Amino acid sequence: MTAIATPGGSWHDWVHRLKARSVFSVPGLPNAFASGGCNNTAGTKYVLKKQLDKRRRSFYRLRVDLTGPGEEPALRIDRLHDISLKWKLLIPFLFLAAVGAMALFLVSYRFQAHLIQLNEARRLTTKYHYFLDTLDLRKDQVLSLASLIAEDPAISQALAEKDRKALMDLVKARFETLKQDYNIAQLHFHTPSGKSFLRVHRPDRYGDDLRACRQTVNVAGLTGRKAAGLEKGATGFSLRGVVPVVYLGKQVGTVEVGMSLDQTFLDRFRQSLDAHITLYVPGEPLDTGPRVFASTSKIHSLSLRIFNQVLCAEEPFFYTTTQKDTGRAVIVGPVHSFSAKTVAVVEISVDRSPTLALLKQYKAIAIVIGLAGLVLSISFVWLISAAFTRRIAKVVEASEDIAAGHRDTRIEIKGGDEIGTMAGSINKMLAALDQSRLKIKAYAENLESMVEERTRALRESEQSYKTLVEHVPVVVYFVMADGTAMFLNRFVEEVIGVNPQELSGHHEVWAEHIHPHDRARVETQFETCLREGKEFHLEYRMIHKDGHTVYVLDHAVPVFENNGELFRMDGIIVDVTARKELQDKIVQAEEMETLSEVSARLAHEIRNPLTSIGGLTRRLAKSFDPTDPRRKKGEMIVEEVERLEKILSMMTAYIEPKSITLRQCDLNNVVSRAVGQIKSKHKDRGLTVKCRFDEALDPVWLDCNLFEKVLHGLMENAFFRMRQQGHIEIETRQNGRYATLILSYNMPFISEDDIDHYFYPFVVDYPFPETGRNKTIMDIPICKVLVHKHGGIINVNKEGDNTVKITISLPYKRPESTTAYL
């Protein structure tokens, strides 16, 4: 075998040094190295050459077991020793370089792909919003067409007269024109009750009730407002616009114009959007996927999972498909009906072939850049590792021992350069770690039990506090220093009907539920308390979710940090509505009691002398001759005495108990009867009465006949105050737990004192030409008593300079008592 040159001398010298350092153990050949010869078996030469080659490359050292002479050697790796420090530095850096190049490629490629996909998503989102905007435009279009038809006097007259043939003759030609010019598919007339009167597109079908399935018809019929939106009818999904038809000031029905979402409709979108569009609707229960309603594409691959996801989440969903070099970018979005429900899903897709080609180009560029970066990284790392590994080999070896757990290892310090300083620092660190390990061990033994005990106590305290706060019958809240509401307990839903999660966020969210008249005052004071760190205490009104007013008392105190800055406000809100209502009733009861005492005392003081004066005056008048002027004066005294007697009778009526018989009545019907009587009585005196009724009012507990007289008396009083001519407006509306009636009229002049004494007795009488000066009707104080007896509240306010507004609030709950005193 030819000798192999080594860095330290000849091959034989190096072998001797290896044996001296006990690197090799060669059983069975004790004199092989001592003699320095190479006359051994072929297996021995093979093993030695293998070992020497490995040593020269500084990768690892092996322990080798050899078999006897003439046999193949059996290699067994007992353990893998530490590789050299240079390779320790080189291999990770090479790995990082490769990973960096790969990451650069992946990041660049994925970034470009992500940008392209975002661009596709934006473009498709724009197309989707364009589709929705076009639907809104079409809704306005059908609504305008329906308004033009509703405003035709001949059409409204035919609908009012229920003349189906005349109505068909009037609109048939128009429908054909609309169908040809605007793609109108439905023209439909309804009765005020929501039943089909005439389908121009299907005249043989009418009379069916649409209220259960057509919200647009319900809204237009009940509220008198226009309504438009996407709805499903007998002919499928259509954009429908419904407009009330009014004839002679009265709503006689509604007219509907519909534009179907058919293939023609989608083809127009295909041309304007440059994309395929498909409209899906829920399939039958046994279907495996959604049903295609209309489409401009032959590919219908929308999965049931994505369809249900968009249908429930009501948010658009973007995805892409790829088949070899072709594919589609797809956006799937919800389509809402008039009632804000998702009734269909629209799919808009475009071809991705140009995008995929661009991605391939970016992929090739990224690969080239990554490979170039990898080559540069490998070259640079090789040079750096070769320069530094020689001097730090011993430090690395010692560090590996320390990393392996040999804490008693100490590095030999040679020289005062940076490597020596590093070795000294490592030795100091090991000593400090030993001390720290002992301290941590002792501390950890006690810390675990302390943590467990403290954690258990905190959990118990937190659970108790949470249970108390969530069940206390007041609203508990925390507001941070920036005005953000961080906590509201569940009782807030009892107070204003709103879920606590809906009120989380900035304090302005809470302010939206404060009564408009109190909002500015509450916000100003609360912001001042937050800014100055002061206590907040205020009573104000809030609006319940169902519309009624709730009186609350809000009290919050500041919580400060250690540095004195405001951290948050902790507060409670108490519902004081019952207390406010009780105070109002007590005040009204005290007013009625005072009025009763004054009337009773006055009647008692006047009755006796009045009786004497009347009797004596009658006798004296009869004693005079009929031609005697004194007899005329005596008769005038008698008339005035009779007038005073009538006033006493009215006072007696005030103080008498008023009994009522309650039953559930339709307030709108009671008002209509009273208005009919007053109109009939004063039809020739220039009196007009306009009514606006809330058809959604529930029945209220009333003595219908007696309450009708109350309304009659209020209107008679208003007619007299308006000097027997003018206009009265009456409105009914629902206000939470009350049904509210509002009566308003204009007077030539009314002062604040008149408003304050509006319900005082004998303020006005009612002289009319046909009944004489002394004709009287039910006086206003009695009207007020009867309203209170019904459990209601009546208030009079002045609006502007001469408008009187009377508001009567009647509870839906039955009053407990049926007898009242003035």
C-alpha cells in the first residue's frame, strides 16, 4: 500500500500518534502499530484508510471492531462523537441559507399569488356590489313605474269602484309597453286588506290573500308608504315595487310592478360585468345542493357547504378553482329580500387563465433569485466559518459539554483577548447558575403550594362576585377612562330590552338609547365626570326597545390608578319608572281632592242664600203689575238665580262619584263615532276634523259610551275656544304600555295662564244660537276625572303661539278601581 501524506508527517508517524492518544483499538493485532509496518490483512488496511480519510476531513471519529485475518471487517458505530466546530457553524448556516432561499422563493411566490388573488377578490367584490347596486336601481325603477300608475286618476277610480274589467282595459296596453321596454313581468293590483284584485299578467288568478307572504304589500297597505324589494311570488323571484293608490283622499288599494330575475335579466349583467353570473336558491329537502334559478354559465359547481355558509353568515365568500392551466375566480354573496332575509345566493365568476400564466412567470423568476441567493450564502458562510472556527474550537467543545449537562465543567483561559474574556464570562455564569439553581429549587418547593392556594381563592372570589353582579336587580357597568363600556350585566335587558353585548363599546352606543331631550345633558355631564374624575349622579329618561319611556337613576364613582389618574368609572343604573308614575298619580289625586273640597264648600255656602233670594224675588215679581218696569227687573234677577242654580248643579255633579263599566274596546272605533257626531252636529259651521289612526293598536279597557262623551266634550270645548270655526286633528298611536290619543287645534290666542287653568271649572260656557245662552255640556274637569278613572293621564300643552295639544295616555292593563271622585 502506498504511503499517504498527512499534515503532521508520514503516514507511519501519524498512526503512532493516533495509538498514543488511544484513538483506535485494534484487538488481535498488538504489534501492528509498534512495528510501524503495513504487512497486515486487506481488511486492516481498508479500515485504517477509511479512518484516516475521515480524520482528515474532520467529520467524526469511529471505534472499529475488526475480525480475524482473511475475513471481511465488520464495522459497528458505537457512538457519534461531536462533529467539528467548523461544521457545526457551517451546516446550520448552510441550512439557513437553503431555508432562506426556499423561504425567499415561497414568500415571493406566495406574496405575488396573494396580491393577484386579492386583486381578483377586489374586482369580483366590485362586480358583486355593482350587481347589488343595480338591483337597488331596478327597485327604484319599478317603484317609479308603480307610482306613475298609482297617480292616474282613472286607474285609482276603477280600483276604488272595484271595476276589474275597466281597470284591465286601462292598464293592459301600458303593461305590454312596460314589458317590452323595461322587461316588466308583473303588474298587480291589491285591495286595502291585502288580497289580490287583478293580476294583469295573469288575469284569471285573483282573490288570494297576500298578507302572509308579501311584506311589501303589508307595509304599503298598513302604513300608506311605498315599499320595494326582492320577493318571491306566484311567478318566482322578482324585484317588486308596491305603491298605495289613493282616491278622493282615501287609500283604496295598492299597485305592484315586478321585474323578474330571469335569464334575460342576468344576460344584461353578463354583458356589463364581463363575468358569468348564476343565481342559486335553496333546493328541495331531498336535493344534494342548491337549485340554479338562472345562470349565464354552463358550469354550476357551487357546493352545498359554501351555499349554506353564505346563506347563514350573510357575507360574500371568495374562492378560486384550478384545472391544469385553467380555472375560475368566484365570489359568492347573499341576496336579501325586502324583509332583510337572505333568500338567494349570487355567484359571479371570471376566467383565471391569464392569472395562472402570470403566476408561472413569477414562479420562474423567484426560483432563479432563490438559487442565486443560495449560492452566495453558501460561499459567504464557508469563508466566515473557516476564519473563526480554528480559535474557538476548544470553547465550543467546552460549551457542548456544558449544554450536555456537565455543570462542573470549567473552560481553561489562555490569553486576554475576546475569546479569553468569553471563556471567563462562561465560567462566572456557570458559578452563578449553580447558586441560582439552589435558590430556585428552594423557592419552587414553596411557590407551587402558594400559587395553588391563591388561585383557588381568586377563582372562588371571582365566581361569587360574578354571581352577585349578574343577579342584582340593577344595571351594573364599568366604563374605562376613554369612554369605552367594558362590562354590563344582564339586567340591562330588563330595563331597556337590549342585549349587553350590543351595548359594549364606546359610551356613545349607550347614548343612542337615551331620550333625545335628555341626551345632550347626560353626555355633557358624563364627559365632564370622565375628564375631571368626579362622581356622576343623574336622573334621566331612556327609550325602551319597544318604544316606551323608562326613567332611570344613574350613579357612577371614579376608580383611580396608583399614580392618581382615572382608570375607570364603576356605576349602577336603577329603574325608577314606577316611582315617577306613582308621583304623577299622587299629584293628580291631590289636585282632584282639592278641587272636590273647593266645589263642596262653595256649593254649601251659596245654596242657602241663593234659595232665599230666588224665592223672595219670585214673590216680589208676581206682586208687581205686568206693565211695571220693576217686574222686568225682577224676572232678570230670577233668570240669574236659575243660572247660579245650574252652576250649583254642575258643582254637585263634580263631587259625585263617577262609576264606569269597563270592557275591551277598539279606541279607533270610539274616536270615529265621537268625530262622526261632532261633524254631524256642526257640519254647517266650518268645522273640520282630520283623523290619523294607528291600525296596530291593541284593545284598551274603556267605558265606551262614557269615553265617547269625554271626547265629544273635549271637541265641543275646542270648537267653542276656536270661536265656532276651525280645524281639529286627532291622532292615535302606540307608546309602549300605553295607547296614546292626541287632540290638537289652533286658537286665535291662548296664554300660558289659560293652559295652567285649562281644567278649572266654569272657565267657559257654550252658547250656541239654536240652544240659547244657558245651554251647557259636559264640563272639562269631569272629562279629566273620567280619564283618570280609566287609569289614564291627560295633559295639555301649548305649541307655538296658538296651538293647543291635548294628550291622553290609556294603559292596556285593566284599572283596579271603577269609582272616582272629583
